[in-house]
Amino acid sequence: MVLITGFLGAGKTTLINDLLRGDHGLRIAAIVNDFGAINIDAALLRDAADTVVGLENGCICCALQGDLLRSLRLVLERAPELIVIEASGAADPRGILEVLSDPILIGHIRTDAVAALVDAADISARPARLRDPLWQAQIRAADFVLLSKGPLTPALRAQLAPFRKPLLPLEDEGLPLALLLGDSGALRAPAEPGRVTADHLQSLEWESALPLDPAAFSAVLHQIAPQLLRAKGWLRFAPAPQELHLLQLAGQRAALSPAAPRPDVAGAKLVLIGLREGFAPDALTRALDQTRLIG
């Protein structure tokens, strides 16, 4: 599941349309929320997604939480490969994330990424926006920030620096499918070692034929996390290598969960993605190699 948040008018519907029409071959369901009685966003997206559910006349961060839960259960019956939720510009994403952690959904939905869309032109024209509590809540809940309607200028970088979020300008680089799709995309067709996924992104595939030392892997992941936007893949740990785990890291959020059996994973298979600047494939490989359990 991918959650797209952002202030009113930031361009969320346009971004989701680009995602739905992207070159990924996935069956995608979209849940969209307009703060009004007529859900324009749902109408704009209906031709692009396999399933579109519109939530109207309220905000899914609060008043419509029950509707969101029911909609998710309805969408899951269609067995999509990816669910995209567009939050209203008036929504605090924390309420939506609370719904996604409902026990009813555990084992059925996993949050792959939370992306906040920021209107670069709006910030330049209205710097007071940076002090808006709702705007700040949307940025803080995100794994990374996607900049629309303008370039990433030095002034804008400095304004957004206190939020400590990776900044990805859509105007220069286009839609980062590798970050948004999670294991629905990149894990199904892993990147080649050192492959550049876009001009500003670089990825690395790392595999191990041996199970990993859990303490050593935890320490290395903590060490290399600042270089990463995403990390995802399957892992086996000693002393129980028969158990397979799925790792998902997005921004500062990481989760390890049980995975279905995969005979093609002897010890580990990971895809790591980061910004080209500061991403060091050789150093990452050396660090991960130290987590293999020898003997």
C-alpha cells in the first residue's frame, strides 16, 4: 500500500494518475478522498485504475475512518497487486496510518511507502506555509518528500532541511516508481548490481547463500540506513534459517515480518535504493557481507 499525502492543490491526483499509468504492469486499486460532496478526484482517476473507491464529504483521517476500513476490505476482495490511497489535502496522515494498523488488516495490507507532495511554487510564494501545523504533520508522517511545480532550489532545500526528509524533485527526475511500488515492483524484478534506476537514484542488489547473523545484520542496517531511501527483500537468520523474513525499509521506518516460503532465497536477497549522491554500492556490499554467518 502506498499513501500519498500533501496540502490542498499540491498535485496529488496528477501524481497518482502518472503512477497508475506507469510502465509497471501492476493491477492497482485507488482509494481517494475529496473534502466535499462531489469526489472530483475519484472521477479523474476512474479510467486509470482497476478499482477506484471514492470517500466523500469528510476527511479519512478522522470522520471517515470507518468508511476507509470498509473500503479497504472491499478493495482487498478484488485482490489488487497494489493499493494507492490519496488523502485529502485537509487530512492528517497519522489518522489514516492508525486505520492501516487495525488488527482486521494485519496480514492483508502492509504500508510500503508514505509520500508527501510539496508544491514548490506555493512554498516560494507563501513561506508561512512552512509553519502550518497540518502541512507540517503531512511532511513528518512521510518517508520522503516529492516536489511538484518547481525545481529544488538552494533556498527551498534550506527551508525543508529542518524536517530531515529526502527531497525528490519531480520536475527534474520524474516519478520514482522504484520508491513508490515497494516489493510490488522492484522485488518482482530485482535491479542489477549497481544499476541506476533514475538519474538521481541508484540501486544495489545483494544476495547471500548463507543465513545471516541477526545481531550483525541489525547493527549494519542501523549503520547504512542514512544512505537508503528504500531497502526491501527476504532474509534468513541463524539459528532458524528455515524461517523466511521480509524486510521493508522506507525512510526512517523499517519492518521485519514473516514471509511465505521462497526456495530461491538461500540466505538473503535484498534490493537497496538511495540517492546517487552519498550512495556507495561497494561500501554497502562490504558491510552486508560481514553479516553472513560463516561455519
